[in-house]
Amino acid sequence: MSHSVARSLPPPVLAICRSSPFVKVYKLAYLGFVEATGANWSSKNKQIGVSRIVDRRQLLLSFVASLAPVRLAAQTAQDVVTVRFGASGPEIRSTLFGSNELGTMDGRGPSVDYDADAGITFRRLGGNWTTGYNWTNNATNAGSDWEHQNSFFMNDLLGLSSEQRLEPAAAIEAMHRNSLKVGAQSVVTLPLAGFVAADGDGPVSAEQVAPSARFVPVDWETIRDEGDPIDFSQPNMSQLLRLLKSKFGPAGSAGGIRGYILDNEPGLWSETHPRIVPKPLPVAELLKRSIKAAKVIKMVDPDALVFGPASWGVTEFQTFQNAPDWNDFKRYENFIAAYLDAFRQASQEAGMRLLDVLDVHWYPQSDLGGLLHAEDDRYAEA
């Protein structure tokens, strides 16, 4: 069964997050939301010529986002990709290549300095650390990345002073100011997992799984203004969005945050963040939370781009990690199709586009011709 996006709305674009600029994507092309062509491009630092694109479903994309439509071209198996430094061509779109804010995580200087040298024009605040980020106190939960620890790690990475750390949303603001400093746009990940860190007091034990004193619930329901008193016991997301818009301007302005990502790799939450999400999340629940969040984002900042679902790999693309309610969505053949159709329906009902960028994270999963971590060998065809 084919599930196309609503023809009354412009189709969403596809963002693939990973380091490889050339990938194949399984069962995304048939959905009909991308178009593309091979071309020569030049950036402020280098010029790159791409002569041919290979395989039946090819996308020449960045590891962060291409917000420009890309045209699919059917080529033969003999086609090759040629990269020519020094080739002439039109300017690379500012949203084609980007990077993730790492601060000083790799033990060297701030990542924004390297982004400046590389001419990066699109930057992301995302990853596992943002799923448990509490904007009211800047604490976050590391999940299985590091002892399920609640900490102020993001403040440390971004080099915030003791005074700055006390300011709500300081980590987001620091990241975005870094982007503005190098002439880049920002996209920021917002939490949908249900709870965020209440403190920075170290490892969270299995007995302290949410709901517990170590976490506070996230509020996407109540609509608040930026000047309202901040409720530290229940971080309000509309208030955060209004605060950021008030400080930096709307998404369409020169200083505004360009868009927001609907959390990070939700199919893995029960593995990466078991203290927050101890059991696999049903597809229906993710769709409910995602559409609600998208409506709030568009209400506060209509020009903001909404990215989702930020899925981690083929097994999430296919069955949302064998979600407990996957049988209810099997008719779509894969989770990505179900996700797009849910947003198509919600967008039609709302009278506006609620999803602007289909965000997928491509991980090489080849396992001697098969597919690592996949139960169905047919997925290896991807």
C-alpha cells in the first residue's frame, strides 16, 4: 500500500543525519516526498563537483539536513560518484551540510571553532543528552551513555559561567549564540520522552525510575507566556519556545532559532534512557506526543521548521523496534510511512503543515551481507 503526503500541502523534505554524504534509503523514495539531481556545488571554502549518483534510490545529502528539495535520478549500476575539489558551480545551500554542537566533548577546543573553520552554516543541538534536558535548571540525564547520570554536563561542555548556569535555557541559548557567532542557523532538540532531569546529583538507580524525585514531568499541554513564573517542578515547553522567540526573534528572522527536532531516536528510549522510559514506547503514543508538540511549536512560532521522528536506523524505520502495538500499524509496511501518514492527517485537520523535515539517522548496519540487529533478512536490501 502506498501512503503519499497530502497533495494540498508542499511535501516535507528529507534530512539524513550521519557523516556519509551518500546513502541509500529503504522504502522512503516510494513515499514521493523528495526530488533530486546531481550537480556541482561550491561552498565558501571548497568547490565540489558531483557527476553521477549511484543506485536506484539515491540521495546526495548531508549528515544534518538538506532543507532543499532533492530530485531522484534512476541510474545504472555502472554509474560512479566523482568528487572534484576546485570545480565550479552554484553555491551550496546553507542548510545542506551541518554539524552537532559538541562543545568540548572531544577534549579539544569548542566545536564551534571547528565549525567556523569548515564554513558550517547549520548547527544542531541534539543527541541522547537532549532527551533528558530540563530547560528550567539546565540539568540533563545521560542515560546508558554514562551511568544514567543526572548532571549539568551540557553546561560544562559549553563552558558556561556559574552565573550563566542559573539562567533558564542557558545551554540552548549558549549553543544558539555560538551559531550566530559563525553565521549559522540552529535547530534544537526538544524532549518528548515524558520526564527530564530534576537535579545534577549523579547516577540514577533502577529504583529511582521515573516518576521519582530524580525526574520532573514535561508539560506540553499548558500554554504559558515567557513572563509567567517558571514552574521548576513541571517544565513548560510553550513557555520555553516563547522565551527563545522573545530573546532571538521568530524562526524566519536573522537571529531566530530555525527549527526544532521532536526528541532523539525514540525507538531506543527503553535502552538509552531506561530510567525515563523503562518499557518500549508504543507507536500510537509517540504519534500523539509528536503531533501535540508540533502544534505547540507552530502555535508559538509558525515559521519554525519541525523535524521528526529522528529515528536511529533501519529497524526503527521498519517496525519502531518491534513496538508493542506494531500490529496496529502493519498495514503501512513500515514505521516511517505510518509516521508520515499520521502527520498528513493531522496537518489536514489543523490546516497547516505540522512536519517540515523527515529526520532519519542513518547508521551503517552491514553484517557480512546481512543487516546487524535486524530480525528480517529482507531489510538488508536497504
